[in-house]
Amino acid sequence: MEKKIIIGSDHAGFNLKNILIKYLSEKNYAVEDIGCYSVESVDYPIIAQKLAKRIADGEYTKGVLICGSGIGMCISANKINGIRAVVCSDTTSAKYSRLHNNTNILCLGERIVGEYLAKDILDIWLNSEFEAQRHLRRVNLIENS
């Protein structure tokens, strides 16, 4: 099975996005970068919703969004039905967002987490599997609300 992921950022997340693209490529992920492509100011909701729609449509199962704090990207992505985006600045939140909430977009803040912590968060998020069981009912309640 091919490992593929979609990633996007605004200008405030541009540098961390490029670091993570290289990191994911080294781990044999096929990475699609949907922008932005410089540190010139852009509107993060456009990028967040573009990425979220590609996941909601089933083209990708997971994606990463990066801005200054991760918050704006997360709020914007969660406007799309079928998206469960989470902002993480620690590895425990990353793990449990997957185990209990089956999150499909990881949002990071370049101004909040450094390069090495971002890589750790990403690894744990990517490698944690949804436990389903009692959590499935709750995720379904989220999806149907």
C-alpha cells in the first residue's frame, strides 16, 4: 500500500512545511504540497479548506496543515464535513487524537513547536491507529451532528 499524504501551509508555516515534506519523503511518503510556496502573505482558510476537501472526497486519508499557531488552519479545516482536524503541540495529544477521535488532519504551529518536536508529533500521529470500539460511536455522533 502506497503511503501518501497531502500537506499545506500559510506563510507562517512555510518553513516547517518544507522541513516536514523532506522528512516525510525520507520515510517513503508520496507528499503532495498544495501551497503556499513562499513566505509571502496568503489567506490560510483557502489552503485549509482546499486540503480538507481532498480528504473529505477520499483522495487522501490524512493531511497536515501548518500555520503560525495551527489554530486558524484547524478551525478552517473543521468547517468541511467529514474532517476531524486537531491542533497538537505535544505527542500525547497527537496519539490520543488518533486513538480516540480518528483525526484525519494534523495541524501544527510553526511558532509553537520546533522542528524536532514537530517530527515526533507527526510520527506518533501517523503511526497511531484508531481504536474504534466505544470511540466509534462518539466519532459517528460527531460526523452526524
